Amino acid sequence: MSNDIQMNGAGTEKRDDWVKITSSDGYSFLVKRSVAAISGTLKNMLSEDSSFREAIANTCPISERAAVVEKVCEYMSFKAYYEGPGSKEGVDVNEFTERIPPEVALELLLAADYLEV
């Protein structure tokens, strides 16, 4: 659990470090901006050089149901952790793929394509 959240200096983080991703059925997911930037689409939406509504509000609506958005956020976190600095012990890809229910697999594939993850 030590990799989930670091509490040191938690009050010193800027509000801009977190991004809210909302699903079409009203659920919200908070992720670090660096995790959201793994998606090319979200990175462009949140670009500080743009005047997109998403960049100003730090909120990205995604037109997918919550079960799909949750798995996309989970994958982006998984990718950010395992691509980050430091050596990670052997990563079993099945560790992530076993957590994908078959009923969301096709929707997840389409969402991943749209979000460029």
C-alpha cells in the first residue's frame, strides 16, 4: 500500500496536480495529472497552452459508462507506475488483464483507442 498515496506534505500539493474524469453516467474519478497525461487525448484537453474548458476546470468528461472509465483510469495508473523510474520486479501482464470483465472488453478497447492509451 505504500505505493498508493504519499502523505508527506499532502497539504502543499496544488489543486492542479489532480484531475477529475467524469463518466457519462455521472461518476467521477480523481487521478494525478501525470497519470492522465498518459492519454494523448486527455493530455491535449488539459494542456495549459489551450483555453479548453477541460483545462480551465481540471475536469474531463468522457462519454463512456463508469465501469469503462474506471478500467481506463486503472490502466493509466498501472502504466504510469510500471513505466516510472526505478526497477520493478517482473510484471505479469495477466495481473492487469485478469481484472477486465469480458462484458466491458469491447467498450474498453474503443475507449482506449479514442483516448490514445
